[in-house]
Amino acid sequence: MSVMHPKYEVVIGLEVHAQLLTQSKLFCGDSTSFGSEPNSHVSPITLGHPGTLPKMNGKAIEHAIRMGLVCHCDIQRFNYFARKNYFYPDLPKGYQVSQHTTPICSGGFIKLIVDGKEKVVRLTRIHLEEDAGKSIHDMDDHFTCLDYNRAGTPLIEIVTDPDIRSADEAFAFLTEIRKLVRWIGVCDGNMEEGSLRCDANISIRLHGDKKLGTRVEVKNLNSVRNVKKAIEVEVNRLIGLVEKGETIRQETRSFNADNDSTFSIRTKEDADDYRYFPEPDLTPFQFTEKFIAEIKQSLPILPEILKDKFITAFGLTVYDASVLCEDKYLANYFQECLAGGIAPKALANWLLGPVKSILNESAQEWTTVKVDAGTWFRLQQLADDGKLSFSVAAHKLLPLLLDGKEKNPAELAAKNNLLQDAGADDIQHWVAEVLEAMPDKVQEYRKGKKGLIGLFMGEVKKRSKGKADPKQTNDILLEQLNKTQK
Ligand code: ADP
Ligand code: MG
């Protein structure tokens, strides 16, 4: 639940950087692959040697437009790049090529569900820019090391209006962005590797105030959890300051995830003047309507639309539909498996219950689940026929089926002695044994404590070692309990 502060309203705007999934950099052919030997993807263009010329990566532009279309933005038809000048060791050219007055996308919004309520976060802009290199401070005792592999990697920066009102909303926003970029394949969304990074601008004001308060910006948050945590910490710090009568200074802070605190890295007084001007080595560019229409055409069905289909056409709950649509692979897999004839609700129960927990326990991805449509259908049939209990299937049989090699659940269950295949005679016998062993409880049951049926069921289950079909056991139990009643 969102934390409410009785006196203050929290105001947050996020800037999210997403590394675009291209093979080469924004302005040259150097590889963008992560984790290579430091400074191995650094041509003279990346390093900004005199006389080199940048060349635009078309794929990066398409990705930026895809994201803009998905976020309902206006796509800027006429674009140019600008130089944002500043000095920093990880910036080999001394300027970053970015977009200034012509962000490729403007406006737009993202819809979220937070605490069960719909929330719309408006976007200010999405622009294209190149990433900087990386300063490494913990490799050498006396020096900062520099790795320029990342320099020149294409990024989009997604900037929101100050519409976010809590750490939970920020959490939901970032989770949604990560899902969307993965869904349409523009970014791998991997925050640990830095493919998705977030800066949070945070201010507070008295409820009802129209004017925005002075903001602080917390930089480079590298997990969804840290974004939430940093905002919580910072909001409390700001409220503490104001309550003490202090004024808030506009500043940039950094988050320390080791002890969940923020510390100042610079104040507004040292704000840079970036001296933007149009990049003279790249021509301005204009999109045709046809180009944009083709990109629109190539977009996959979006999660929102699929979720509605799962609810209306398949009768799933909003919750089940939402979870299935959190991951594109899962959503597609779910639909493929329905082709085998299993009921949607039954399949959702298997996937979101036992399969999901098996994956969580072993930290595996959905892509490792290889059970085919026919196998799901046959598994469900076994359960429907009372031959297999859900719990035995979930804990014993499913783990053996997940890799998809075994396609006959009945055979596999038989081989592992997992079927509920006891005959009526056996069950009669176990039931009689159980009732005989618990005369007091039988008396209580007959006096009206009908809930005890669960206890008897459990005892029969134990004696049968799970081989008795619960429905049949229940019938026989009732029959015997009622028969001998005087
Ligand atoms: P800059 O480019 O200097 O970082 P912008 O004005 O472009 O600043 O704003 C960056 C982000 O900060 C946006 O997401 C915006 O919504 C947010 N923002 C601006 N003012 C405030 C404020 N007073 N409180 C919270 N967020 C703010
Ligand atoms: Mg900023």
C-alpha cells in the first residue's frame, strides 16, 4: 500500500534511460555487447578522434519510434541531433550527441494499476542519445579506470511529467516500462547490467498547493527495488528538513544501496551550461508517413490488448490475465498450449501456481518450460479423472515434465507410483480402519461436528499413500459414517 503523508504531497518525475537492442553503436559499427574485455569496442569514432565522422544507426531510430508509438506519443517528423557539451572522463569526445529541441517523441502516457486503481503517468518526451563510457573506481587504489566500450551505445531517455505521487507508483511505472521495452524488443530491460537505469526527481509540497516544491534528483538507480527505496528514504528526509524549518536546496544525490541512504553529489550552483548546438557532422532527418506506418504495422499485439482478450475470451480473472501478460514469452506460450484442448483456467492454474513456484525456486525463466500442448491436455485429463491429485502432480510429476522430454504423464506417473489408482475395495478397507481407530472422533462427527470429515480424509490419504481418489474417498467415508449411524 502507498504510504500517505498527512500534511505533504509527494511529487515525482522519472528519467529512464534504456539501452536500445542494436548490434552496433548509435554512430559507428562498434559492438554494443555487454561484458567484453574493457576497451575492446572502441574505434576512433567512439573515441572521438579528429577527422572521424559519425554515421546514424537506422535500427536505433526505429526502436525509439516503436517505443513512442506504444506510449501514445507524437512522433517528431523532423529531427536533428545536438551536441551537449560537458567535460567528464567517461565522455571521450567532450560532448554527448543527444536531441535537444527535437525529441523524437513527445507527449504520450503510460497507464498503470496501483493499489487496484488506474493511474495515468504522462510523458514529457522520449529522446535519442548516446551513452557515456564507464568510470571504475574500485579496481585500483590510486586511479579511476575507464572502460569506453559503452561509449556511443544508443539510448532512449524517457522523461515523465511530475505526475507520480508515491514510491509505489514509481515502482509500478518502472515495472511497466521494463515489461513494455522487453515486449516490443527495444531493450533487454536488464537493470543489473545497466541496460535500464532511472533517475528520480523528488519534491514535496503541502496538500492543495499548486506550485511545485524544490526538487532533488537521485541518480542512477539500478533496480526497481532501489528506485522505490530511494524515494521512500528521500521523501522522509525532505519532510524531516521542512518540519525543522529548513529550506530544501535543489541538488543531485546518489543512492547507497548498502545502507539505504542518499548523499549529495552536487548542488544547483555548479549546474552545467551545456552550450547545446546542432551536431554539424550529422544531417537533420525527416520521416515519411510510410516509414512510421511500417513500424506501426510491425508492432506485436500489446500486453493490454492481450490481457483484455484473456479476460473476455478465456474467462480468466483480471489477476491471472495480468500475470500471464507480464511476460511476452509466457503469454504466447499460454495461447499455444490452449490449442491442445486444455481449459484456459486449468492451464492458468498449473502455470501460475506450481510451475511458477518451481521456476522461482530454481531461478529459471519461462523459456525453460517445454511442456507441449498435448501433454498439458493429457495431464489435465488425468487430474479430471481423479487419477492424479493436484498436489502430487504439482510437487512430484510436474518437475519431471517441465523439460518437455516426457510427453505421456500417465505413463510417467505410473512409473513413479504417483497415480491415485486404488480400487474401491482398498478404499473401503482404509476407511474402515480409520473409523475404527478414531471412535471418539466418529462420535463427535455424528453429533454434528461435520468438519471432522477433513481429518478422516487426511488419515485415509496417509494410509493410502496418496493412492486414493479424494472424491471417491469422500463418498465412501460419508456412506460408512451414515450407514452405521443409529
Ligand atoms: P533536467 O533536464 O534539468 O533534469 P527537467 O525539467 O527536464 O530537468 O525535469 C526532469 C524531470 O524532473 C522530469 O521528469 C520532471 O517531471 C521532473 N521534475 C521537474 N520538476 C520537479 C519537481 N519540482 N518535483 C518533482 N519532479 C520534478
Ligand atoms: Mg535530469
